[in-house]
Amino acid sequence: MELQFRETKALWEGNLEQPAVTFRGNEAVLASIGEPFQWADGDMLGGNWKPPVGGNRFYLVQLAFTLSPRGNIKVTSADFCLTLNSQSGKRAIVFDVFPREQTVEQKNAVTLGVGANFKLSPVVEASLGKADITVDFGYVVPVIRVEGLQEPKLCWRYSKHAKYPLTGSRRMVAIVSLPDGMKTTLATLSLTVSAEGRFGPFRVSTPEMEQERLRWVVGER
């Protein structure tokens, strides 16, 4: 089964802000976070789906953000984080993600497979004796690393690269695991950027007042 990525509209759009507002003239980092999409385990794997031992459910989540620096701004790093809330002592975790780590230029398009073990891997690996779907991920741009696998909070950390400035859109996928008895989890997205301008380095984030717009539900009610 081939899963097509969906074009997204913005979940949130605006200027990233410093905790203490400082006047910076026409320099700003305009950003947007795309509306997330999700697919349930049974939808992904069809007749090959068998609930794992323990009764966990799994969801494939598509995420995206866009950076549009204004003025003479150069973005040096960007941290995009997904946080999952716990409920009644149960906690959801980020089971697997892509991209996970990228330190060299990826010149070819990447096609991912999601195996019956819900691990994301290149389709050549994923198709060996596994029930899988494939997703065309396009091209991966370095430099990326992640922190928080199999924990309730995971962050993709992007760093500047001489050939690829941190502007434009970035797309990610995550496998979220919910324990037996937990039908949904409240997820929160955040974006923090370090940049340099004519007044020196600075760090900005999604505004605290916009947190409600950056929350959404993973799972099936």
C-alpha cells in the first residue's frame, strides 16, 4: 500500500518571539507549523495488522514547519519538538521517527517503509518479509539529529549547513505509540530558532499565548 503525503494548511503562522520582547527593526523570523495528519495502524497495514503483545496502538503522524527569515537574518539552528501528554498514569511515547539523523548530503529521494514492527526504514529494508506500506519522503537535507526516542517528548534539531540554509519547509514523520486503554493523547508542537542578525545572535520561539493553537489529538476517540 502506498501512502501519499497530504498538502497541509497552517496549524499556526506568525513571528517567532523572544521571551522578553525586544525591538529589532525589520528583522524577524516568520514561521508556520503545518496542520498534522495521522493514520492508524489498521489503516496502514490493512489485513496484515495484528495487535502487538500488550495491546499498544500505533499512529503514523505527518508534521511540517516553514521558516521565512525577514531582513538580514540567518537562521543557525531550529528545534522542532513534539510533546505527548500522559493520562491517568498512562503515557504515550514517540516510538520511531524520520528523519532521525542526517549528517551528509542526501542526493536521492527517500522512500520509507513502515514494517509490521512499526519501525520506519528505507523501503529496501522494510520490504524484506515484512507487511509494509511505503511513503515517498522526497529529499532529506542535513544536518539533523533527534533527542527523545521512545519518550513522551521528542525534538528534531536542525543545524545550518553551508549548502543548505535553514529556510523554507521541512517535513517529518513520527510513529506514536499509545498503551492499552489509552485511546488518545494530547500532543503539543513547539518551534525554537537561533539566528543571527545585524544586532547579533538571538533566540526566538512560538509565542506562549499561542499554545492552544499548537495542541491537537493523536488517536481515535
